[in-house]
Amino acid sequence: VVSTYWYGHEFDVAGRHFFTGFVWNTRDAEARKGEDVAAPDVQVKIAQATFERTHPGKTPAYSFYAVERKTGQFGGREKPPEVDPSRKPLEFHTQDNRMVLAVPTRTFENGVALDGYATFLFTLKKEFELHEWLWAYTGSVQTGEDNAAACDGGAVMPCASSTGTLSFVADAGGLPQIRV
């Protein structure tokens, strides 16, 4: 199994400051045996390590908080979606110390660029226990696409693109609705 850094995020919840580093893991060598290329539906596992800033201004400023070896599965062809650095991540904080994080992504498939967000739910625990989830991958949302690489200026097919923005809408149930 190979782990590769995917994304890092600094955030505040309930007056506490955290940093989470997300990594993605390939399948083990036995699962890949005999394959030349991963199929489109072969996802990767996403894992995380979270640190809390417990000593501001000192070295080290952060203390280990939690690690989870499987926060969810996503992507395709045994790769995660690429993080899109041209857009900022979005956060929504609930009153019960949870946070929804939307990481901007961009993938390219069959000549079409797909923009979206991978969403995660952080649940702050008084004390983290190994059988509880701190982070959970909650799905991906597509917000736009562009087939310019495949349409060849309209010679192959009509060129089409769409763009959208993602926003959170507060809901009385605690977690937000997602609007594109």
C-alpha cells in the first residue's frame, strides 16, 4: 500500500484550532495482482491525521489529536480527484461542534474537465476514541464541466461548458443543505 498526501486544512471548531492532513492509499499489491491498468470504478481510500494547536507560539505548537486509516473512498482509476487550487475550500459550522468541509476538485475524463467539491464531515469529540469517527467523507458534488478538449472547436461535437458555485444553506436539523 502506498500513501500519498492529498490535502491539508487548518480550521477552528469550538474555540480550538486544528490542522488535518488527508492522504490517499492505493490498494495492496495482492488486490492489484495481474492488472495493468486500474478500472474507472476503482477508488482509493482516504485517511487523515489531525493535530490540535495546544501550545501557540511554542515549538512544537501542535499536539497529535487523532488518526483514521479509512475516512471513506473516492476517485477513480485508483486515483483521487485533484485538488483545484484556483478555488478556496468552504466550511460550514454547526451549533453542535461539527464542520462540513468542501474541498474544490477538478478531474479530467474523456476530454471533459469536471469541477466539483469533495465533502467531509468533522465531528469534534470531547475525547477521541478509536471506535468513533472524527472525519467522514460524505460525497462529491459536481459544479461544472467543460468539453473544450474533446469538441475541437465544434468540429467533433458541440462545445459546451457550465459553471456553478457551491454554497451551504442552514437547516434546522443541524447539517446544512448543499446548493449548487
